[in-house]
Amino acid sequence: MNDQTEINPIIQEIPFADLHISELNPRSVVNEASIATLAENIRTYGLIQNIAGYPEKDGIGIVVGGRRYRALALLQDDPRFQTVTVKIAPDQATAEFWATSENAQREALHPADEICDFRAMEKRGASVGDIAMAYGATEAHVYRRLALAGLPDPVINALRDGEISLSNAAAFTISDDETLTLEVLEHVRGEGESDHRIKKMLKPDAVKDSDRRAIYVGIDAYKQAGGRVGGDLFAEETLFDDPDLLADLFAKKLETAAASLVVEGWKWADTIDDSYVGYYQIEQMKLARIYAEGGVLSDDLSEEYDNLAELAEGDVLSEEGQARLDALQSVLDGDFTDEQKAHAGVLVFVDHSGQLQIEQGLIRGEDKKAAIEAGILAKSNHGGSTAAKSPISQKLASDLERIARGARQSAALRDPDLILALFAFQLSGKSGYTRPFGLRQDEVPNLPTTEFAGYSMDDRLTTPTKPAKFGSDMARVFRAYKAKGTEFIMEEIIRHLAALMTLDSDMADVVDKAVETNIRDNFTPNAENFFGRVGGPYMVAQWQELLGLEADHPTVTTFSKLKKAEKAGKLEDLFGDPETRDAHGLDDAATTRIANWLPEGMK
């Protein structure tokens, strides 16, 4: 057969029972849900396009229209579809050609045309359900297309002409300002602009409802204050269109929370804009820390606590019982005394999930003398120092500090005797106020605040010990634990002490020298964990230094013109991809620099 062959098909009315799917039909995988949708479409509008077949020994084999055949099979309760109009191929060669051509030549409607057609059908009175049935689509798909149908015609035309992508068009739906929409459209035509960038151009100051400030304030309070709300149907998010109002509401609510803590007895309560308060910030603010005094339960209350805890573990504790257990737990956890509060204050902030957090027991520099005299604060033997402003943010510096600490802990596992010596050194009291291990209820953080690739730790530092069940016979549990032998006990001591180790700079130098700490064994800088979190000029300086090039070298000047994300990606490849280093033809000195490089403050 060639394209000049004249085909003379025969149209016949065939009982459905005499039809079957031919082996020539190429469609073997179908979606049952879409077949059911197509069946409802055919029931409502009829069979618009005939199926085609060829006589085979068991009847007429369907070579074109396998989905329509399967849909008709679901409609055999309707006499209208018990006899089907079929176009019959005159010979097998024609049937084979039809079977291949039907699927190869099928072309989906362009999204822009589909959007316009959906809009026209809706204007004629068709419901979303009607449109979905006519197109064999889901109602969710129709709703998304109708959201795009509200865009100005120039945007839809730009989509049809390939000047913007479908996701670009979706980004335009957040705007209700047609003039601004068309201005932005002219900016992005044919530029391959990102959806995020388009949204920022349309609403540069809008705040997502996932923002911690929006969560903390709440959409109802924001609206009651007159705040305007927009939306992004495609991202399923709400946009707060009055960021200044949101910031004002956030600050006022945070100030109110802080003021209530002063009423509770704290000497002062300051608000912090950050979503995290760590050791670095507290050190920068020159604050000293004190700790709550733990409580003790009487024998009767201890027995009550054990009974409630056992019920809680079995998930059979009532709400009243849980409240009582929480109250007893609070006693055990301890609290700050009125005298402590009279000398100390709190930092109040909202974390990344929008929850209010309070960092308690902090003493200002001007209050330290009085706190020491009152026996609230121990006198320090160490003076502070002031460093020049770093290009590294406080949060990133805190993460790097944790990484360095985790690397030191991992290295210390190589020398158990050293860890035991440090332990004895602290327990003996000879260490003074220097505490090699966090043996109070301190957290000794060694994981960054954000989980990312490029940092790993020894599993022994992250594998938790399975706790004993509430209400267990602790004497029996201890005997079983001790029976595991001295080697097991020593391994447990070593790994738990290593995870609690926290050293000042002098002691850290001693440990690093003894165990040969190498932070790069645990940490490889990449775009996610470091380079994407610093500024472009800093990355340019590191690129130049690591490659050993002059500032005007083409490799450096080309790098400096890249976007921030591209710079971060290039540096990540330099550290993580041997082929990239080979491509630069690095000498041994440059290779060594890259292998040993660490951000400032980690060395």
C-alpha cells in the first residue's frame, strides 16, 4: 500500500456481541477510570466517531477505537449501543495501516485552544461536570483550565505562540491587575522566565500562607484587620497581599506574648525576629544562661506517675489522665524559681512552623554581678572577645559550628581512653567551670538546623538506645543490661560521652591533635549546605582563591557574571566532581586547597 492507494471502506451496523479487540490494535494498556468517563460521555452525547475493524474468524476485530469499544462494553444495558456502526477495512493491509496510523497521527488539543473552548462552553451554560464529560477529563483539570480562561487574551495568545509555558501562564493567575499583567507579559515573552520570578514581578511583596508570620498571626486576624488575600489555585496557596500589615500584626502579637512573660515574673522579655535562637546568638548578645531546678515527686506521686505513664504507653489514658500526667511531668522537669526569674529574662520568637518559642533563663551583662552575688549564676573565668563582621550569617555560622562539633565527636570515637580521661577530668572537679561533656539536661547540638546532603556522622552518635518501658522493674532491667558484659558497657559509655562532648577552643585543639579530627571527613561543602547560603561576592573570592587565579582571569570574570544559583552549582561541582577538577587542569596545590578547604570559623 502507498499513499496513492484508494481505500474504499464499507460502513456496516454490527451487533456489539460480534465485535472483539483485534491483535492488530496496538493499545494494550488502558486506564479503567478513563474508560468509565468515556462511557458516560458516549451515553450522553452518543458515539461521535466510528470505530473501525476487519473480519476475523471470531467476528469483527476492532483495529481502531479500542477505548471506545471498551466503553461501549459498559453500555450494553442501553439498546442504543447494542448495535454499533463500524467502518470495515477492505483488506488486512489496510487494517494494519489504520491500526498504526490512528495512534501515531492523534494530536492532543493545544492547551490554549482547550482553555478557550472550556471558556466558551462555560459561557454557553455548560457546567464543570458537562465539560469534563465532553472532554473525558477530570473536574479538577477543568477547574484549572477555567482558572486560566480568566487570563487576558494576550497571555493566552502568548501561550499558544510558545512565548510562555503553561506553568508560566498559571503563574499569571495570581494577578488581578490587568495592566500590570500585560506589563509583566512583555517582560517575559520568549525569555524562559521561571514561574517564581513571574509571581514576584506580579506581587513582589506578597507573603505565602506557609510563611511563619502568616501562620502565627492567622488568616482570620489578618482579614479582621483589613488585610487583603489573594490566591494561587495551581500552587494551592493563599497569598497575604498586605505584607506591612502582616508584619505589624506579627510584631504586636509577639510583643503581647513577651509582655505576658514579664507579668509571670521574668525580669525582661525581648522579641527576636529570627526563627531560631542558638548558642551563637546568645553569645553575640553576651547573655549568660541559667537552668531550671528539677523537681522531686513524693512516693505517692511517683506511684501515680508510673501508673499514668503505663496507661499512656498502652494508649488507654483519658484526657483528664493525660493532663494529670503532664502536670506531674512538669514537676519532674523542674521550673525556674521566682528568685531566678528576678535576675533573668527570656527571648521570645516564632519558629519556622509558626509556633511561639521561648528561650528562658538568660542573664544580661549588666545583671550578671547581682546574679552572681545572689548565687544564681556561677562566676566565669573567661573573658569575651569581639570579632569583625563576617560574611557568613548567624544561622549558617551556628550550623557550621554544629558540623565541626559532630566531626570532632566522630573523630573522638577513635580514642576511647581519651574520652574516659576527659570524663574523669570533669567529674574530678579539676576542670573548674570548663565542662568537656554536656552532662546536665543540656542539648549538645551536632546536626544542622536544616537537613541536607553533604554532612554525615558516625552511626554510633545517632543510634538511640531503646528506653525501658514505663513501670518496668528497673533493678531487673539494670541486671540484664549489666549482664551484657564489660565490652558492651564500655562501648555504650564511649558513644554516649562522645555525643555529649562540647569543648572550648583550647581543649578542642588538644582533642583534634590527639584524634586527628578532619571536618572534611564528615562535611563536603555544596550548594545546599553552604554556597547557596552566602553572597555572590564571597563565592567569587573563593572561586578565585581555590583555582589560584588572578581576579582578571577569564575563568574568574566569567564566573562572576553567573547568577547566584549557578555560582553555587559551579562550586559544588568543584568540590564533588573529579571530572570538573580534571577539566580545570588543576595542579597539586589547587587540588590540596580544595580537599582541605573549610569556611571561616570551622578551622
